[in-house]
Amino acid sequence: VEITAQNHGFAVDPDSLPSRDVEITHVNLNDHTNEGMRHKKVPLFSVQYHPEASPGPHDSHYLFTQFTDMMKAWRQPGSSHQ
């Protein structure tokens, strides 16, 4: 569970996403809106909040680690993704 401030007027409807390719990763506990997702086949993910913001300096550090790890893996020599 991550606690973040919600202050947005738009959200992605999970029913509009191709379920075979996209996985919902974060859901708002108050209104059940989509707060994050990832693509299952390509290195793509998103969150609907500011992971670099407070309350703590390391609360969302894993997202930045996940991002850099994904980019390194995508660029590996011999990867079919180049």
C-alpha cells in the first residue's frame, strides 16, 4: 500500500485497456480509479502521482530502480528489442 495525494480530474478506464497486454498495478483505495499500469510485452509502466515527491525520500524508490533495470535489460546486446 502506498499513500499519495490525489488531485487529478482524469483517469484511465481499466475496461478500455487490452487485458492481454496491460496489467493494472496501482488502484486508488478511495474511488478505485486506476493509479498505475504496466505493459506486459514492452518496457512501459506509469503511475498517476508524483513518485519523486514527499512524504518520504525513498517511498517510491523502487519505481526508479524498476525503470533503470528495464532500460538496461532492453538495451542488452543481442536483445531482440534493439
